[in-house]
Amino acid sequence: MSAPVHSARVEIARPLPRATVDRLPRYLRALDGLDAQGVVTTSSATLAVVAGVGSAQLRKDLSFLGSHGRRGVGYDVTHLRGRIAAALGVTSRQRVVIVGIGNLGHALANYAGFGDRGFTVVALVDVDPAVVGTQVAGMTVRHLDDLDDLVGTLGATIAVLAVPTSAAQRVCDLVVRAGVGGVLSFSSRDLVVPDGVDLRTVDVGAELQILAFHGRRRQLPDA
């Protein structure tokens, strides 16, 4: 596991484009890997290859953070990790509650990668009597009725929704009312959240359709 990232305030002169924000976790993951290998400094070309982006794109993204590599030296890995982590708001542990402990929720609860990324799952919630009260990933699954108390007591700031599409909006409303500021939904339904709450959606079906589209294009003869 990489060394801890210490808190640092990052002054951002310009608003970060959404596409840049979406790439920052890739850069942080790449830097974590380099740090684990004992790399102290890295060039933009090397970091770009590890992150899977173009070097020009990487330099442009990092310029929003005021990070410009030193000519002939490159980027200080530890310093850049700190700046990106601070920009993402993951310099301290983020507490997560997972709602819906079916097959997907069960897999998410047991996912070891959360800890490496600065997240701690603090509560699991469901409504199924056969699931509530059982032990999953070392935690007791609680009932949805306990959500308000769990969020307040445990300080959860992010909710992961692994619930049926038909229940997604209702559950989303409940977690927002409980006080979380970020929602990650695995539902294909477009959810509505109030201003001040961040929503991210992972539509696995849509992503597979996009892959199928690109696969079909590769099979077509050149026009």
C-alpha cells in the first residue's frame, strides 16, 4: 500500500473541467503505483503512459492544479499525489454506506480496493428480512429504517446504491435526507438530487453497449 497522503490546501485558479476531474483518479492511481515502486520523480511522458492518457492531456490537466513539472526533472511523485488527493478531497478517510446487499452490494462490501483509495465502508443497509442482521464483510447488515441514525452516528458522507431500478429514486431521496453529500448509483434510471448533492451513475448496460458499438466499428471494412 502506498504511503499516506497528507492534507494540503490546493488553490485552483480556474474551475476544473469535468473531464479533467474524471481523469484525476487515474493520475492518482498511477502515482500510487509509482510510489509503491519507490519512484521519487517521474516525467510527464512516463506518468501519461502509466495513466493511459496522452502526455499533452496530462500536462494540461495538471496545470489546473498549478502543477508544472520541472524541466529535466519531472514531477515529484509525493508532492503531486498530495495535490491531486487534496483536489479530490480524499486526504482524509471518506465514510461510505452501501444500500442494497444483493449480489452487487455484497461484492462491493467485500471490495478491498476502497481502503487503498481513501474510503471506508462503515455501514451496510437492506430491507430484505433474510439479509438484515446477517454478517457481510465483518459488518452486520442494518435495516433501511436505521439509515438516518447510521449516517449521523457514523459520519457517512457518501452512499452507494446497489438497489433495484424501481426503488432507486426513493432510496436516493432517503440517503440525501439522511445527510450524505455524494451518491454513487448503479441503477440505469436517471436520478434527481437537490443542489449541493453530487450524483454519479454507473450504468453497466450502457457501458457494454458502448463497447459493442466500438467492437462493431472495428469489424466494419474501411469506408
